[in-house]
Amino acid sequence: MNPVPGRRRAPENWTLTVLIPAYNEASSIAATIAAALNQTRPADRIVVVPNGCTDETAAIARAYPVTVMELPKLAHRKSEALNRAWHAYGRDSDVVVCLDADTVLPPNAFADWEEELWLDCLLGGSSSKFTMQAPDFLSRLQKAEFATWTDTALQRGRTSVLAGTGCAISGEALRRVAARDDREGPWCYTSATEDFELTYRIRELGFYCQVSPTVRAYTDSMKDLRSLWNQRMKWQVGTVEDLLHIGVNRLTIRDWGQQLMGLLNAGLKALWVAVIVGYALMGSLQLIWFWFLLPVLFIALDVKRATRIPHVDAKDFLIAASFFPNELFMWMRAGWFTRSWVDVLASKITKRSRDRWEAQYQAEGV
């Protein structure tokens, strides 16, 4: 099936709309809007959607030449904010850019995204190569993690997630998804990871999605372990719930594989601890020199991956060469993979689930 049959309008006649949902983003919204206004291809509409804000987000946004669609606290939070703004301002657009209110885009973003979508009618959406520039230790670990994710997606030429942090989506694809009878707009209300579910629906229509090779987005990182844990639990629980709902098919097989690899990694780490403790209790634990070969290999791989980190510096290489920071991060990752599956399966039994959005807001103090 050709997702976009017939002749399309020339790109100079395209309409590009930017949707920026925001919840208590007074500290970052100005930079986000300023970057969106400073594009070589100006947006036709920039719509800031403060929803349920208790700070000055809306007032700051009104100081700029953008549309401010202020909303009360919504039952379905970001998804509902995006749907309302899309119906009001983006429904007829050729390109819809979704941008988090703590994200800054370079001046080439809109022009490059529009060109990508124009050149290939099968392209349903293009994500950004998002990264963090904060100098603290935890942000550097997240920056390295997303650099690896970006490289993997670029090598594949495909992605199963159009990151809500910053992406451009075909207007035609959004209209077709919105035509489904299980939603009020392109974004559904039953998923905690609305960007993953939307990307799946776009791909289901015959489009493909990618990470842009030229558009980088700079966004905030989680500043402490509690915030990071709750963010990743929201992502992971939402993904697991979506996969269980969708099932196994050619579009989800890779995502199921990633889940299995995550659980396998967690299981191997638990087994390693059990073996070490068992030998120690029996008084048979001995250090053998070739045990150190594996950490050396991991260090070499981490240092090699560090060369791909955007704006890499000496501290990034030092972290990569230190072994323990990345290893501890992997242990934490194994933790949220395991805990997410436990929580999802428990919620299936008890019919009760935790509000992951609220948990993340509380952790971040917003």
C-alpha cells in the first residue's frame, strides 16, 4: 500500500505546525520557543500548550509571537494536550513538529525535517538525535546512553519510537491514525508511552520512521537517581503494556527482542551475584587473573562508544574508562527492566496500576 497516493503539493506550499505541550516549564520554555523561532525554515504556527501549570510558563510564552493555548489540568495529560492542539491548529498541516518544553533545536531542524518528509512519501516521521549538555555525572551517563541509541537507529535506518522530545511527523500519517475509532486524535490515552504507541500506528499504516541524520535536539536530563528511575519506569512500563496489548508481529519483534535481552541481562547479573555469594559462603572464592579480561573488554567497548558521544570531552572518556559508572548504570537498567515486568504483571492480576506520570512529576518536583 502506498501511504500517500496521488500527487502532493510542492514543499514551498507546505504548512508546518509546532506543538509544544508544557507542564511547569517556566525555567526552560523561553529557550525552547526562541530556538523554534530561530529556524531557517520558519514555522507557520508555533502552539505552546501549558496544561495544568502552576508556575509562569504561560505568561512567559505569551511574551513571544506564538499561539498560547492554555488548558486546565487534563485527565490524559500530554496526550490530551497534543490532541486538543492538533485539532485546533495542526489538523490540516503537512508537517507537525512535536517538541518538549525543555528542548532546544538547532536552526536547521525544521528545514531538514521538511525536506526528509518531502523526498520520501513513505517516511511517516523523523526523530531527532537528542542529547544532554549538562556537565554533571548522571547527565553524562544519560548522554552516553542516548548516543548509543542514536547510532543504532541511524545504522538501521529505522526507529520504533519517534521521541516526543523532538520529532517531525507527516500530517497525512497523523490524520490517518486519528481516523481510528479508539482515540480522539492521533495520540491515544491508554498508553503511558504515547510516542511509542503512535509510532507503531504510523508504521502499521505502511510508513516507516527514522532518526534524522542531521537534526540534533538538546534536552534536559534527569538530575538525580529518583527522577531517573521514575522516568525510566514510566517508559518501560508503558512499553511493556503496549507490547502486551499489540502482541508479537513483524513490527514489534525487535522490541520484544529488546525486552527479552533486558530480562536476560538482569537474570545473568542475578546469577553472577548468586554464584559469587555461594562460593564465598563455602569458602571457595578465589580471584583468577582471567576474570579481569571481561572488564577490560567492557572498558575498551565503552571508550570506543565514547568517541561517538556528541560534544565529548575528557570527563566523558574518564567515565568510560572507569568501568564502574557504566556498570552501575547497567545494574540500574536491569533493575527497571525487572521491576517493570513485575509491576505490569501484578497490575494485570490486581487490576490496579500506578500513575507513572504523577510519580515522575513528584520525583522531579514539578
